[in-house]
Amino acid sequence: MMNYRVVILMLAILVTVVFSEEKSVTSTSGSRKSVEVTVYNGNFGFVKEIREIKVPSGENELQVADVAALINPVTVYAKSTNYPDDFLILEQNYEYDLISHQKLMEKYVGKKIKIIDQNEYKDRKDVVEAQLLSVNNGEVYKIDEQIYLGYPGLKVLPEIPDNLVEKPTLIWKIKTKKSQKHKIEISYLTNGITWNADYVLVCSNKDNKGSLNGWVTIENRCGAAFSDATLKLVAGNVNKIEKPARMMLSKRAEAAYDNSYSPQFAEESIHEYHMYDLQRKTVLKDNQTKQISLLESGTLKIDKEYLVEGESYGITQRYSKRDYKVPVQVYLNFRNSKENGLKMPLPAGNVRIFTADSKGRQQFIGEDHIDHTPENGMVQLKSGEAFDIIAEKKQTSFKQISTQLWESEWKVELKNHKNDAVTVGVVQPMMGNWEIVKSNYDYEKIDAFKVMFKIPVKKQGEAELSYQVKVGL
């Protein structure tokens, strides 16, 4: 009877030990049920995915593979969506010591390995046992009590060390009460993924009408691929610190957006930024550049503007030159409005400008960068400098009234060699306490330290602006 009881007790202890052993469960991208990627301008992204994972009861190890190689581990957030009260993460490790030739050799420094040398002359393979002494600036071996600086042949290792992994992996020590399938939501920030906008503006041959096409370019270098992903793009300057605290998600941050604008992207305001939500699933491969159409406008109304821009410091200096040429800058301006077929804020990006020649073929005429432009905001694009409009500026008088007071007179001569009349804006920056004493054209005060004269010039004609400025500091 005593023997029977001892056997039962030993069996119970054995069963307890077996079932209390920690098990390791691995989750790959194959267990993903959904994934959402939000990409920001600042070379980082926010990944949120749902994985279905069968987890045994008790304390176990859960390995989450196929996460971004450039993940910020302190931003990882995870929860079970179907059994939230029965899924507890006790510890988290991020393993990114990846298997490579160099890493494997480093792990075997001080240990014995095999080297297979193919002897071509004797048609045989020689197997040599060697102790690896160092891999710094070349491999050093000890073979038969002699030191070899390098050795030919294939290096054979007995096994892969436990502390090397095939791919970056999150390893959690978890605790659950029951063995069941959990739908686990995992989210994190990662570097190495960014986006930017690019535009093409096609103008009519009169430069008064045009159309705007916008494209977004996504660069994924984060070390992970995302298939069948929901893609969101955030435009704006998001503040980040060097070592962010653990990320807490609010219901607002997790909300989905369904404000439809076009077959491609829907736009929505979020905090002080704008989000562009792709209205279909897409694939973001690792080390891939992807372009997606953002917008296509209707007919834009474009205003061409010619500007001659001066310098503020010149109005307190005497010029020895009699006159000097100044470039006439050409700008193409339009409003980001529904009337122009533009129905969303424009994210910052580069704009390439094209126009048709006499045979209707598109030709490149310039490019410029625009900042984030809200609805009804003005877009001003500099295409280059005018060829047929010449501006010459000269100082006709200069007088220093006191140590802090100057008075100067200026003349700007404009020559128009075009077959169309033009209006040229002459911009004069100011400084200190300034006053336009006199001028032969009216001026417009742009801001506290800048004025502009608008000078009409007939076709094949000339015009002259003269003005006198008094400045006190």
C-alpha cells in the first residue's frame, strides 16, 4: 500500500513538473489577421497589427517575429482583444543580434571548430580541427600547437548559438490562465519608413490655366514587409524626443477615418496635422519605393507674376556702381480651393512645372518646393527668371543725415521685349524706422518691413520707377 502511494505521489510530481515547464510559442507574419501602417514625414512610422496566436496556459515564452528591424522597443503596446483579462506580459526582450558570418565567428572565439580543405591535387577533402583565437582584422587559429593567420577551407560550426536569431524578434514572457487562441493587438513605432509628396503642374501656353497631379512616394527601409496593409499618411511636423516614453494610445488615436474624397485617399484632420487614408489595401515590401496617386485637379486658374526683389541693407549704403542688373523672377500662383478642383490640404513636396510648346509637346520649365498648404491657401511657385524682361537698378542719390539716419534715392528701369504687356512688381525690403518720402508710382505695404510697387510695362516698351527712402535706426 505504501509503495502504491509513493508511486502515485511521484507521478503527480512528474505531471506537475512537465506541465509547469515553460513552453515557447512563435508567431510569424503568417498569423497576422490585419495590419495598419501610418507613415510620417520624419522618417518613422506607426505599425498596428492583429495576430491570432494559440497560447498555452501558465507562464510561457512568446516569440513575435517579422517585426520591423528598426523598431523602437519602448513604444511596443500589446493586448488581447478577445481575452484581455487572461493575457499578461511579464517581461519583454528585443532580440536583434542577427545570424551572419561575422557574428557566428565572434561567438566561437576560444572554441574549437572544423575546417574542411578541398585538396584538388589529391582529389580529397582534409578535415582539420582548429581553435579560433580571434576574428579582429582577420581570423587567427591554433592548429596542432601552431598559430595560423587565416586558414583556407570551409569553416564548419557544430550549431547556431542560442543568442543569435534569424530575424529581429520580440520575445515576451507571458502568463495566461487557459490554453486558447488570442487575437493580440501589437503596435509600435519604427524608424526607416517615410513619405513625401511630388506634384506635376502642367500649364497652358499662356500660363494662365493648368492642371495639378499629385503623387506620394513611400520609402520602406524599416526591415519588415507588410502585406494587405491599411496605409495612412500623416503630413505635419510631429514633435519627437530622443528617448520617448511608453506610448499610450487613446480611442481618438485608434479611430478609423472614412471621409471619402477620391478613389485613392481620404483626408482628415488629426490633432494639428492632416491624415491621408488610402481607401484600399496595399503591400509595402521591405527596401521598396512605392508611388501612389494622391490627387488630380480640374482646371486651375493660374496667375503669372514678375518680381524684382531688392535688399534691405542697401538703403543705408552708398553704391559706387552707377547701375546694375537685377533678375526678374517668374512666379506661377494659384489658390488651393474647390473652385480650382483641389479639395484637400496639400502636403509639402516638390512641384515640377511643364508647359506646351508650339506643337503641343510638354516641356519642363522649372521646379519649386511648397510647404504644407491648407485649404484656400495660396501656392506660389518660382519657375525661374524672365528672359525677355530686363531690370536695371541704380542709386541716384545718397545722404547720411546723422549717425543713425540715411536718405537715398533709387531708380529702376524696366525693358519689356515681349509681344505682350506685363506688370512687374518691384519689392523693396526696409529696416528700422522707414519712410517713402516720394515716388512716381503708388506702393503697397506687404508687411512692416517690405513694400511693393506694381509697374505696368507695354509690349516692346519701357517704364521707370523712382523713389526716395528715409531710414532711421
